[in-house]
Amino acid sequence: MNGKAIVSLHPNPGNNSLVIALTEPTVGKIYVHDDTGRMVKSTEMVGENKCIFHTSNLNSGIYFVAFVNQGGKTATRK
């Protein structure tokens, strides 16, 4: 992560699922937090550049998505 936004979310806002896409395949973890800071979902990325979170079981609201790579650098989107 060199200062550019490498994480994109679509559709935003999402209804039943949210695609989290990275600009290139990478290794790291994705965390989804609600507006109180509580982690509601997480997953590991191992050489992938996209994952799909199913959101139908989440309450309506604002959620924050953070990607943390192996070096500990973080990119966050809402």
C-alpha cells in the first residue's frame, strides 16, 4: 500500500452482499466493524484480490472495512 486507495467496495451501500476488491492479489486480513467499533466480520486473504461478504444478517447502518496487509499497513473504507 503506497498511499493509493487499494481497497474498493461495491455496491455501496450494499443490500445482501458487499464485494471488497483490492487492486492486486495480496495476503492480509479484512475486518468489518460497525459504527460502535465492534468487529462483526473478518476474513483472511491469501493471494486473492476480491472477497464477498454476505450482509443480509447485519442491521442497517454504517460499517467500516479495514484491510491489513502482512506488513501491518491498513487501508480503511466506509
